[in-house]
Amino acid sequence: MNTEELEKLPNARLFSLCAAYTEGSLEGDQYWAEFSKRFHKCLTNAIYLTYARLSEGYYPQASIIADITQEIYFRLYRNNSSSLRNFQGETDLEAWAYLANIATNMTADYLRRERSKKRKVWLESLEFVLQTEESKNRDQNPDNTFTDEVVEREFIELLHKTFKGRNSERDIHLFILYHFIGYSLNELANIFKLKPTSIAHTLTRMRSKLKRQMR
């Protein structure tokens, strides 16, 4: 099939041909090359916009876009290209929307994984501090057991000791809901009737103070 014929293929037909021919075969290579040429910008735009929307205005680096794009292509290849075979639409617009939806969902999954990693790092850092405090008291109370429940309780106590004064209770709730429950700045803004920027400033100030406490 020549270049002109490839460019005239309807999107749904191109989906079918890519699914029918694996990359690496002569025919498969030309179909997947046309697929990338036609849809790559659609995928990267969807990644960029979704990342910015879900990250409170932070924009993804080129390396992040490349990583997510690679994940998308892997999903399209795997299981005998089942994602392309499952496309039920007929029009070109439906095909564009289908791919944009895949890119949107996979970008959201990527951000959830990254946030989970960050929460884990915070928990590990705070757990180390609490374990240090716990070890000081262990000789005095040999029956005391160190559990996740103890970590959570003592961390909350640490927050209350560190942050006192006006709005401290509210700020502690903000901190826990954001870092450990996973609420976004916009969700917290709706709940507490505050500006997302104000919440971000409060959380930054609290993190800085906690870091000083850990030293």
C-alpha cells in the first residue's frame, strides 16, 4: 500500500489493520508507522492536558510524556492488540476520542502511582522518626509493641505538638487528607472553602516545619 492509500484509510480501518498485522512484518510496520504519524500528537496532547489538570497546574516534563506514551503503545500492542480490536466506533471522530480517552486514563493511573510513591516515602521517613522515639521508651515498657496503629497515633500526636495556635486543627486535617488520604488541592478547597493556592502554601509551610523537627 503506497503512502497516499495509507493516508486515505479511515481511522477505524487503520485500527483493524494494525491489530491484524504485528509490528515487525512488512505490512505491519507500514500500518503502525501511519498510526504513529496520525495519532501521536493526539496522544501526547491528551497526556499533557490531563497531567496539568490533575496536577493543579503543574506541567509534565518531556520525559514523563515519553514514558506515558510508551505505556500507551505497549497497551495497544499487548494481548493481540485487544484495545484496538475492542473499538466499536465507526467515524474518525470516534476513533480520535477513543485514543484520547485511553491516554487520559493512563495518565491518571500514572499520577496515582506517583502520588502513592510519594506518600510511601513520607510514611517511611516519619515512621523512622517515630521508631526512634519508640526505641527510647522500649526499655521502660518492654511489652510495648510497635504497630501501624501506633505509628498513626504517634504521628497525629506529633502533628498536634508541632502545630499549635489559630487554625492548627484545620491545618492538621488538611495535611492528613492531602498526604495520606489522597485528596487533591481542589477537593480540599471545596471542602474547607479555601483557595487551592492558600492550601498549597499551608502544606508547604507544614512540611518545612516537620522536616526541621526531624533533624
